[in-house]
Amino acid sequence: KRSQRMRPLGGMLGTIFTVLVLVLPHPSTPFSTAPCYITRHSSSPTTLYPDSSSLALRAAVVSEQFLIEAAAATFVDNYYPNPTQELTEMCTNRFLKDFGPTVAPRLFPSALFSNGHGLVTAQTCLLSITDSERTLLSPAQSLELYNAEFASLGPKLRRQHKGKEIGEIVGNVVLPDYEVVVLLSNLVVKPESRRRGHAERLCQEVVSWAEKRAVALLVEEGNDAARALYEKMGYIARGKSEGTAITTTVDGEVEEVEVMEELMI
């Protein structure tokens, strides 16, 4: 059966979606076209909105669940030619899992961005620096490996480094063969807003959020349009790996298929 693949321009790592920036309504104003940011550095993040007059950021109290549900709907509605309720629910659950509130702060922060024309997500993870293929671990794999390595330290070292930012520990205290990078994923632009530079602007939000960290992404093999976009922005192919993608058949059934993905940094 012919399928419609859930492959945003940024590509996905297995079933992983990264955190998101999307345009959402301010509590006291109409639906805004300025981006808002959800950064998952702690269990209780602050949602920030650029002020229209001074461009200063001001805090606003907004339901996180509403933001995440809106992000999931934006993604599904603007990627699939025929969105289904099942896809929307699946995406919403995944976004809530990856970007929703947690009891303890997330060791690997994530973020979601939108400018009213589309959205993109970002999530920190581990990238090998020794093998030729530059293996990129998913955020879940990164967390599992990091926790195992950190637990292997003695009690004194664990106390000494407890609470430090992940980038201070990886490569210095544990995991010398890895670096912390930001995975750009789930890039999608509304059809009526394409070819106007919005994809590049969304990607730049991720680069700014990443600060000094490298930004990596996965492009499905054969997606020439996405590869051309990223090459234009300076990304270079580093290797290929097997991954999975969520697809829908012509009958509307949701399925997971294996795909070849190209790592670009």
C-alpha cells in the first residue's frame, strides 16, 4: 500500500519528537504571530512571549497541556495531506511524554518553536566523536547511557558533580567518546507559507537556543528537497543509519516502517 510518511523536513529519530516552539494565544490578546518558547530545563518551565512594542520577553501563565496539544495539531495538520484523529492523538501523547511536566528536572533539555507559519522542535542528546559514522543517540538512549555511566562513579564524585549542567559532565567526567548536541526535528511549514524563508528562520531559533552546541538533524534518504534546504544553511552529511518512520496507508491505517536516514551536522 502506498503510504504518507510522517517525515517533517527535520526528520525524526525513531519515534522521538523534540521540544517545540509554536505560536499560541496570549491570555489577554488575540492569537499572536510572535513566537513563544517552552524550554524544558526544569519541571516548572516559564513560558515567554516577545512583547510587541519592545521585543522584551515577559512571562505569562499558560496551560502547558494546551500548548503541547496545539503543537501536535499544528504538526499533523500541516504535514499530512489527510490528518486523522489517531495521528493527532499519537502525536499529542508523544509530545506530552517528551515535553510535558516531570517530577524532577530533565537532564537533557528540550524546546519547541513556532512563528505562526510552522514549527520545529529541539532536544539535547549524545553524538559519538570517535566512530566514522558519528552515531547519534536518541534522547532516550542518551539518558539511559548517561545514567548508567554516572551511576558507575564513586559516591564522592557523584556528590561533587550532582546538579551540574549535562555539558559540563559529558566528555569531562564520563563518556569521553561523546559530545552533547541539539537534535533539530519535526520541522514543518504551512503550505501557504512555504518558500518565504520561514523554514530557515525556524531553524535559526534552534541554533540560537543551542548556543555553542552543535546542531544535528536526520534527513530521510531520498528527501532531496530537505537535504537541499539544509545544505543551503551549511549542514554537511556525516553518515547514514537505519531508523523508523510513522506512516499512514491510503486506507488511513497508521504503521511504522524502517527507513534509511542521513545525519547532517
